[in-house]
Amino acid sequence: MGVTVEVRNGKNTKESIANSESPDDNKSNRLGNLATATHLFKGNVGAGIFAMGDCFKNGGLVGATVLLPIICVICIHCDRLLIFASIDIVTKTPGVELYDYPDTVEKVFEYGPTSLRKFSKLMRTIVEMFLCVTQFGFCCIYFVFITENFHQVLQQNGIYIGETTTMTILLLPAMLPSLLTNLKYISPVSMFAIVCMLFGLFATLLIAIVALAQGEVPSLSERHLITNGPQMALFFGTAIFSYEGIALVLPLRNKMRNPEKFTSTFGVLNLTIMAVTTLLIFTGLVGYLRWGEDVKGSLTLNLDPNDIMSQIVKVLAAIGVFLGYPIQFFVLITIIWKPMKGGFDVTQNYPITMQVLLRFILVLGTFAVAAIVPNLSLFISLLGALCSTSLALLIPVLLDFTQRAGVPKGLTTWVYLKNIAIIGVTVVGIATGTYQSIAEIIKVFFD
């Protein structure tokens, strides 16, 4: 994660955000409400939003429209559970100001019931593993999205090179912004990324709406209102993937000048996630209505390749997603760098050199995995069902259970039933979504 524990005594006084920035008490590095909302919005609106047409194809017009707001409310609730768990254990730990996601999980179990304390290290390891896989997967999917769009544009303009070659050309530009180590310096990149991506998104939607208004598509009766179980499983994974920002919640809140405004009623978290949900629903509805069962893993891939405006839209959308790569990569690098920094002599003696080397290796790793991804939409669904669901829904509820179990009358009937319901939905979503995604991926490889 992007935030480490800052201890105000002894040799650990110098610990700082992301292990590579100036100390956390440097107010110039703190984020305002707008910058925080920008990061959170960009963290949730990436390649996933362009897959919402495919998401609605799997969920149906009515099914997806009804279920997405419910998923939004549950995600916000679980984000708040995670934040309040972190705040609670910070107050119980003298000298500590901040905890990130893995630290929060470990400490909650350490301070929990005696029978659960032995699982604290294991739970931390599981969370760190899921965070690494999730963030690494996000970066890989970003690479695929960018490559597919640029490849289409190049082919239409008479440049016939393979997708792998196109991806290789994009490798160096991807490395440069990945060297940024401070969220403050990534903010302008995120802002420009949002502008490019939203322009590409709204232009795509405008093209689709114009086609709908002109009656260039089949009738509404040819669109599914509600789908079957296997397709709903794929919908669930894609929907959860679209809320990509769970790994950023604690780092962003901990970096704010006024952290209390993150979780207030009309604060950054509530307003940003509601805005994201509204945009997801609108995008999914328009995309599925326009292209129906032919909708692709990215809406931009459905645009007319012979149209100049469509080519411009693809390029801008790809640039927007491309510039979102650093914020996802930021989380990945800090998860891995934290244990490496203190665990090896070479990283202690040459911290800057080794961190730059690690960044290059990880970028190359995301490139290598992206090069063999056969289907963008299926990998989005798999990643969302398995890892994103666990991090966004399951782990925060387990933390809530663990904390309340140690408090007399903490587990009220309402809390118990509510948490059990969320766990039930989550487990079913993980099991069915993961199974169906893997089954579909196997078909792609062997059929």
C-alpha cells in the first residue's frame, strides 16, 4: 500500500509515506479534497468503465441497473468499515499515527479475541498477496486496453504490426511515469488522465447515442433484461472490478490535510463513489443498448475503425487509461518495496537504485503477462471475482466481526445479520465468478 506506519520515537522517526517520500508531517505533501477525489475517481474509473457494456450484457438491462447501486452501497459501507478499523487500532497503539491495509488487518487480529490472534500474520500475508495480485492485474489489463486501441488505429492507418509489437513500443512510455514516487506529483498526471479518458468515454457514448437516436440498432426487445446464473457470475466480477479503488482508500485518507472529510456524509468517499456508480450505469446502459450481444470488452473497440473521430476517441481513451497506470503501479510498488527495504543489505545501501530497478522489473512483468492475455473482458471478470471481491467486501467485514467480538454486546443482532448477508453474497460471488471466468478462459485457450 502507499502508506506506512509512522512511529514518533527512536530510529523509526524517519518512516514516511510509501517509504520513498519526505516525512509524513511535511504538510506540503498533504492532499486537499479535490486532489483526493481526483485520485479516488481515477482509481475507480479506468479500463473497467469501458467494459461496462460487456458487464450489462452479462447482467441484463434491468438486472445490472438494479444490482450496481446495491453493490455501490455495500462497497462504500465496507470501505468505511476498513477506515474505522484502522482508526480504532491506531488509538490503541501508542506512538502510531497511520496504518495501511495490511497493517490494519494484522493489528485488528492481534487485538482481537485470543483464539484469533495467531492468525494475524497469516491474514496480513493474504491481504498483501491479494493486493499485489490485484494491482499487478490492473496494470496488466491497462496494458491490454491501451494496446488493443492503439493497434486498431495503427492498422486503419496502414501500419500493419502485431499487437505484441505495439505493446513493446508502448513499454518505454509506460516506464517513465512509473518512476514517480510521490502522490502529490502524480496528481497532475491523474487530472490530465481523467480529462483524456472522460473525453474518450463521453465521445464514445455520444457516438452510440446518436446511432440510437437514428434507429441504427435492433429493437429493445432483442436485449436481455435479466440473464442466467453463469452470466450473472461474470457480471458480478466485472462490476466489482469497476470499483478498483479499495487499495487506495487508506493511503488517500491518510495523506489528506483534513482526513475527517473523507468519510463525512457529503465527504470525498460517498460523493466520489456515487458519481462513479452513476457513470458506470449510464455507460453500461448506452453501450449495451447500442451494440447488444456484439459489445466487446472495451466500448471503444466497437467504434467504426474507418471514422477519423472514432480513431481520435480511441487514442484519447487509451492515453487516459495509460496515464492511470502510475496510480495503480504506485500501490503495487509500495507493497513490495516495504519488506524489501528492510530485508536486504543491498536495498538499505542503495535504496534509490534498487527501487528504480524494482520498478523496471515490475513494469516488464506487467508487460509480459499482458502480452499473453487472450481476452480482456474475461480477465477483468476473473480478477474482480477472486481478488477485488475479497479485498473490497470480505476482508473489511471480517475485520468488523473480529473487532466487535472483543467488545461486550458489540455483535448486535443487526450487525450480525448484516455482516453474514454481505459474507454470503461475497462468497457466492467469488465462487461462481471465479469458476465461470476460468471456464470461459479455458474455452478461449483450447477451442
